[in-house]
Amino acid sequence: MSIRERLSGNEAAATAMKQINPDVVAAFPITPSTEIPQYFSTFVANGTVDTEFVAVESEHSAMSACIGAEAARSKSHDSHFCKWTIFNVGNDIHCF
């Protein structure tokens, strides 16, 4: 029997991002999803993912960073919209 690990919703969203392994993550921590970039930054710091983690100043900056990364053919993600990504993991573009 396998061991099951309990995760909060935000930690589960960060774990889903880890499985996607985006090239760029634009992170603007905002309630209620503040923990998502915090959890994901630990994956970046310990080398679990090969992601460029960009801390931005606003939601608009996060979107601009994602648009620029997508224009350069990178797989990007805006952590503010991470909860929507869980419902759209099959999409090629993870930035809304």
C-alpha cells in the first residue's frame, strides 16, 4: 500500500506547477494564493525544477513577463492564476 501525503490546496497547486516544470514563472504573491510561489520557490532553490523565477511588482507585471516569455517560445506561468491552471493542465500555454 502506498503512503498518501496530505497537502493544502496551495501546496497541491505548487506541486502541479513542479510537474509542469515551466521555463519561466512570474510570481506576484497575493492573497489567497500567496503560498503558491513560496512553495514553488523552494523547488527552484533546491534544483527540483529548472525554472527562471521572476518576482514582479503587480499582477500586470506578471502577465507582461509571461507574455514576453511566451513570445520567446518559452513555457511560462503566472503563479497568481495558478488555481486556474489546475483545471487547464492540458493546455500548452499556462499563462492566461
